[in-house]
Amino acid sequence: MAQNKLRVLILDDEPIVCKRLKPSLEKLGFEVDTFTRSFEAMQAVEKAAYDIIVTDLKMEGMDGMRFLQEAKKLYPETEVIVITGFATMETAKESFKKGVFDFIAKPFNLNEIQKVVQRAADKIRSAGQ
Amino acid sequence: MRILFAGDEQPYSAYALKEAARLAMNTWADVNLLGIQPGGGSAAPAPALNLALTSYRETFLNSWEGEGSPYAKTNWQYEWFPVTEGVLEERLVCRGSKKDFKVHLRLGNPAAGILAEAREEGCDLIVLGCSRGGACQWAGSPGVPQKVAADADCSVLLVKEEQPITRILACLDQTHVSQSSLEILNQMVTIHEAQLEVIGLNPEGGLKKEVYTRLIEVGDYYQARGIKVNTNIAEIADFESMLSGEAQQDLLALWMGKKSLLQRFFPRDWVGRFVAKSQASVLVMR
């Protein structure tokens, strides 16, 4: 799965978040797809694997916790980064129990998310060597 | 999210630290703990400040019961540090396992030091305590909280006293509402399980249409996210009496923008004026 250009999926029901994140990660050399609905993101994951998933938690329909669980079931090696506007200690702990790479509360600056995605990419690349 | 907690030796800083720790505990934020040594020149904090910073560090790191702290020190690594001008030393340091926790000391002007730390470290929220009453002091200097609240690039939480937050009064007096400000309010409501009331402020005898429209949009934003929100309209003239009376048990949140009605009515340092006047803790949102 780990190729030169890593594939990143962003899922957030707020379009402004996807709009901010996509160019900032593309600038770092990632191939980025964005989704505002979890079922559409799930369909994309079922079709092809993503190296890194950045997902919100609180969404209509399938929430982020379930989405990351399903995605991890299909591709356990995918690194998942959770971003949430409604952080609690319980959601943070539950996310890590489900094997997420990192947990980031909103608001965050682009530099912060770039660094975390880059760290996830480094982990994937070093595992592929 | 990165939180900057700025602490001096006064009791209000201990209250503010508790609030910062609570926020960090829920958001797993990166945290900077900052002390300011006024004046400058010395390479180490004065004994009282050193004692306070040590106590804040230990209180913060011990806030987590049992295992699972994101700040648990497990990552040993060599890093370069400047020792004198032009000389660096390689030292073995231990970093947090998941999230970053740093203690910094800055020398010089307190307000300038806090603002510089927030800017250079890319902080999303500054938390600091301050004394109640008109003087609104920090580290013995009047005006520090007001200056930080007025000039920071990010949101600022001023903690005036240890008290449970059951209601957040968010005041909207202009149309600029950033995504970050909506998100920081989300987090505060979630963490405190507080009621949210958004108040649209209007000049006496008039209703500013743009503010009213924005008020409805903000209300819809929170309702769509399952947050129960009450929206109200109040006249600016009543706002000051609300600050010193009704809002005592609440967190007062103010949206900052360039086209503030409050700024037009109270042009001289209106943020500082309200920060000092409010009996409750204040969140200035950007």
C-alpha cells in the first residue's frame, strides 16, 4: 500500500474543514480525497485502500468512531487520525483503544495537522522498508 | 490544539491551571506552561516563581489518574540546546508519549511575553488567571490580562475564580464569526456540559439586520450539532449591567471582530473594559 505518493482520505461534515485541509496536505505531496458524508467515504474505502484517514467523529449517519472501526477492519495498516470539535476524555481513550494514530481537538492550525500526517507517513514508509 | 497556560504565583493562577488541565484532559491538547520573569537578565526564575512553576507542572502531570496520560514521558531523544551565544549543547531529553508538554520561562514584559509565546508556538488558546475587580492584575502588573485579551491572535480564556460553569453567555455584536471561534465554544460547552445562550447585541432602539442574521446562523450551527442553544437579543446599554450582575455564575464569551458595535459605543479599549468589569470568567473568541 505504501507507495511514493501516499493516499489520504479526509472525512468531515463541515466543507470548510475539507477545503482547508486538502491543499495543505497536497502541498506536502499526498494524494487527497475529501468527503463530507461518511457513507460516501465508506464506499471509497471499500473500493481502494487509503494509507491515512483523517476523520471527524460527530456526523450524521455512520459516525466517525464506527467509520474508523470499519476502515481498520478492512485495512488494519491504515493510520487513522481523529479530529473532533466535541472532545471528551472518553472519546480520546476510545479512539486510542481502536488503534488511532493520533487524536486532535478542534480548533487546530494547519501546521499541526501537517506534522501529524507527516509523522503517520514516516511510520508507514519505515514499516514498508 | 495547543493550549498556552501562563501562570504567576497568585492563587487565581492555580484556579486557571485547573481549567487548563481540564481542557487538556478532554482535548488531549499540546500544552505550554509559561512563567514570566519581569525585568530580565537572570537565567533562572526567581525562587517564588520557580516554586509556582514546579507546583503547576506537578499538578498538571498528576491530573491523570492511573495510566494513559498522553503526556507520560517515554520518548528519550538527544536534542541541541543553546548554552551561550554561538554554542549549542546536545542533551538527552524525554518527551511525552503522545502529546507535547513544555515549560517555558520568558524574561521581560509579561503581556509581550505571553503574546510572543502564543504566536511563536502556534497556540490556539491562551488560559490565564487574573484578580477580580477593576484592576484585573497579573503578576502584580495591572492591565496584563486586558492587553493579552485585546491583542492575542488566538482565543483567550481569563479565569477569575474557581467556580463551576453551568451556562455560557456568548455575545455577538458583529458579523465576523470564525470557524475556530465556533469550535472553541463547542469544546467549552461539551467539557462543562454547560447551557449555551447566544445573545445578539444591538444599539438602543435599533436592530442591526446583519447581526440578527448571523445570530440565527450561529444558533442553527449549534442546533445542527446537537447542542441546545437559546438565542436572545439585548441592547448594548443593558450589557454592562449584565456583566456586573446576572453573569456572575457564567462564562462570558465575546466574539472579536473589526466591526464591533461595542467598539463603536465604547471605543477606548473596549475589550479591556469588559474583561475588567466582568465578575465572571471571560472567553474572548477569535
